[in-house]
Amino acid sequence: MPECHRHPVKVRFYELDPYGHLNHSVYVQLFETGRIELLDSVGLGLLDLEDRGYRLIVSRIETRFLASAIGGDSLVIETEVVQNRRASSRWGQRIVRDDEVLATQEVLVAITDTDGRPVRIPALISDALAPYAVEESEAG
């Protein structure tokens, strides 16, 4: 059974908006951190991918904000691969506090060579991400 990747973070005071809530732009940064941490955990950090001739380029992000985080909150970024296509991958992510989902994000990532041309997802990437791949009906 696939498992989502989990990365813990703590909300810092300088990430708050004037209302004392985690600024909306920080959610997007935290989601990016979750994706990078997943890639690092499977030996495919961004520099490793570049050295192998590949880049993962975000082509679309859709974020939903459901509840606010505040300073000092301990959060977890959950990341999973929802679908691999020929030259792209769709990722699902959640930011949770305890059992409460604060935000969700869906990201479409294009796989390119280092010149920016789309390429078929190589086995080294799809195989490394397989433990975090879920069937679309399981994502959520």
C-alpha cells in the first residue's frame, strides 16, 4: 500500500500576516518544501536530477485554503504522486495540523531535459517515486 511522504514543519513568527495567520504565500513555499524533501528522500534531489539531465518544472498549481495556521503550530506536509503521464506528473499535497487539513494543493510537474524540452518520464524517476504513487481514487 503506498504511503504519502510526511515532512514536519513549525510555523515561525515571521511567516505570519498582519492578522496573526500563516501568510498564504508561505503555504505555497511549504508545499514546495514537501516536494523537495520527498525527492531528496529518494535520492533525486534537484541537483541530482540536473546532473542526470532532467528537470522537474511546475506548470500548474491549484491551492485550496481551508483553515488558518498560527505562530508556533506544528504542521506536517503530506505529499503523494497522483498520476504519471508521458512527460508530466500530477502530485497531491496537504498541510495538516494534527488531524485537521489546513490546505491542499495539486501540482502538475513537467519533466524536461536540461534545455527545457519535454521528455518521457525516465524509469529512474518513476521507480523512485513509486512508493509514494497512489491511485487517483485513493488521493485525497
